[in-house]
Amino acid sequence: MMDTIYNLHMGPAKCAVDLGDGSERGEYVNQDYILHTLGRPHRSISLMYCYYPLDKGWPGRASVVHASPDVAFAWDFPYDDYFTYKGGLGGTTDDEPFTYMREIRQHGQDVTLTLTIDPHVSDEHLAAIGEDLRPFGRVLLRINHEATGNWFSFNKRCTYQEVADFFVRASRIIKEHAPNVQTIICIGGVEHPETGQIEKEKEFAQTIPAADIWSVDKYMALHWGWPYDVAEPGGNSHSRSKVRDIYEMTKASFERYTVLNGGTPKPMIMSEFNADGDVTGAYDQAAMVQEFCDILDEENADWFTGFTFYQFRDRGRLGLEIEDPNNPDVGIAQPVMETYKKIIHSERFLPAMEQGAQASLPVKLRWGSSEDADGLAIPLHFEGDPVFCEITFEDENNYMLEINGRWFWRSPKAKTIDLMSAFYEKHLDGACDLTLKIFAPPASGENDLTLADGLFNSYTTVEKMPKIRIRFAPVEP
């Protein structure tokens, strides 16, 4: 059944979907759980860390080493209360975030690393960060996000001009050491359309050409006072906007960024996107997320490259799951979970697949990124809904597999993968032909930098095809 194989190329979706996994509001959730829950990998998984190596208490987490009963706001600590980046000058890549970055890449996804950095660090610190990131293929690096705000520590230590200058310096130095890194500038954008300008335009205009990707963080509703107060009518620590207004403000930001870049557009994303259930309740949260994605379809918004849903599991109400207060390892799915699953499995948000010529073994598969990979397509015939469907490997390669719209990870240690969950929610009504897709992200999560193009590509050779077992009736009737 697997004698004929074809070359297959995976390219970008019309609109990419990325996912936040861990922040000051929640812990990292492993990629196996997320994949089984959502049924597909994301373009990128967003991790949030900080780097304040000159500070007292570093590298301890701010809320731990600077715990105080006087703290009444999430950003009232001496430095930002994100997980601490253990790399950098004199650091190690055997700890966070690199352990998670490897797992993310093994599962066929890129890494978006949000990193708040003390603008006073030296060029040597920035060069060390670049060296840290070299083995991880395409890395999307968001430096000092929401930079036109006033809550993060880097804004409290420096003027807006200094913050903007630092972004340009950090972006340049890190990319000199890691050309595989693409930097993201995340600022307020056009908050007041009547002005026609972005927030703090005089200071931040220089960051637009310096960045590879443009971004805004747009919550359609947000309770920024969490967890120190409760959002109630008349309160001043939360807000809610019209979904259409958020869309139009984001589009206006993209258009102004393009002007500031001499008329040349760049990829435009929302690095944090959601509606806070603390403000809207669970049902309106799901409805607002759906409404925004409906607008993308109605407007055929090809200027909009993608968004990062913030986040998978949250201790408040900004997650697809709420963290169980009795057990942080348990998540409680919210109504937005099913809404989000339907969105990310719809046509606009799925990666493009292009089948090529017939291939023959051995065949070398290339992994560039989640938007640029060469794999295999294997046609399979099904008599109807299967009772058994499993695939068995004899090699020790790392694979991502897709069939009937559902994705699976096969680690180098796994022998047999049960594919039946691809049919539990999406039954086959009768006989049909399906395509099994196989891609090979790097088994270690890192690229081989000894290769001439190892900064950008990883390669895996397939010597022998796996065996697939499909049965359409129980073993014993």
C-alpha cells in the first residue's frame, strides 16, 4: 500500500497561527499534550523570558527573589516577572528556554522568543544571546515588546528614545551572530487613527526598518489588574473594545509602518491576541475570537500575516484552558477551545501543501521551518472508516505525520504510532483516498551547524518506508 511516494512541499498559510505557552500568568505545557488536544502543530510557539543579568537577585524569578506584600501590580517588581533566560554571557543552554525550544522544534514548530532585556547590557551580552540562538533554525525574536508602554522595567529605566535605540542595536548585533534570527518590533501602533501616526513615532520610526517583522499586541478585552483585583462594572483595571475597531487599528498600524519603511511592506502580526474572559465571560470570549477571524476571511486580509493566541493554559481567563487551582498540571478547557480548534483547522490558517514528482528511496527530507519544508506524500486507499490504523517504523528518525487533517509526532524512540484518533472526530462516510504526509524536523531540536546551510536547514534521510496496518473490521466479529 505504500509502494508509491511523492515529494511534498509545505509552505506558509494565508494566515499563520502561533500559540503562547507559558508567561507570568501560566506555566509551560508540553507539546505532546497541546498537539493531542488541538490536533495540529502551530507555525510557532511563543515563549516569554527576561534578561536582567546586571540586577540583584538574578537569575532568580522576580516574584520569588523580590517577593513583597507591597506589590499590587504584575509589573511592580524590580525586573519583569517572566521566566528568566538562563543563557547569555556566562550562561548555559542546558536550561530554560532552550530545553523547551528543542521540544518545540522536534514537534515541527518554530520558536517565537519574547525577551525583555535590560537596555544597559553590553554588546557582549547581546552577542552571547545571538550565539545561543544559532542552532535553532528560524527563530522569531521579539525584543522588549509593548515598548511604547510604561509598565515593563526597561521602560522605567530608560527614555523611549533609549528603548528604541536599544532595539536597533540589539537587533543588529544578535543577527550578526545569528542570521537565522528574525526580529520583531512590537509597539503601540496607531492607537488614535485621527493622528495618522504610531505611538511615540518620533522615537520609534527607526525600529520599523530595523525589524524583520512588525507587530502589535491587541486584546479585544483585557483585565490588566489581574490577579490583584477583580474586574467589575465601573472598575478602572480592565477594558473592552469592538472587534471591528481592533481590526481597523491593526490595519492602520500596518499601513503606517509601511510608510515609515519607505513604502515597502513587511510581515505584520499580532504577537498577543485574545479577549479576556475576566471581562467578557467565557461565551463572549469565544464569540469575539471567532468574529475577528471571520473579518479576516470577509476582508481577505492578505496584509495580515498571522497572530499568536495568548495563551494555551492560563491561571486567569486568558487561556484555551484555565489552570486548575488545585493542581497546576491540570487544565480546564474553556468554550474558546472548540472555537479555536475549528479556526485553526479551517483553510485560511492551514499551511500550504504542494505535491511534486514521484520519489524513490533513499530520499533526503529538508526542514527549513514550519513554513518551508520538504517531505513525502503517500497515497492510501480506505474502504471506509477504519477500525485499526497504525504505522510502524524501523528507523530512528524524528517525524511529524498528518492524515485526515490530524497531526502526530513520532519520536526516534517510538516504534508504532496509532493513527486512529484522526478518525474519531472526522469519520469517513465511505471509500476514499487519503494522503499520509511525512516531514522530518531535527531529532535533537537543533540544526547541524557543521553543514554549509546548517543555520537554516536540517536534513533527514529516509532509507526505508514504514509499514501501515489498516483494518476495517474487528479482529473477531
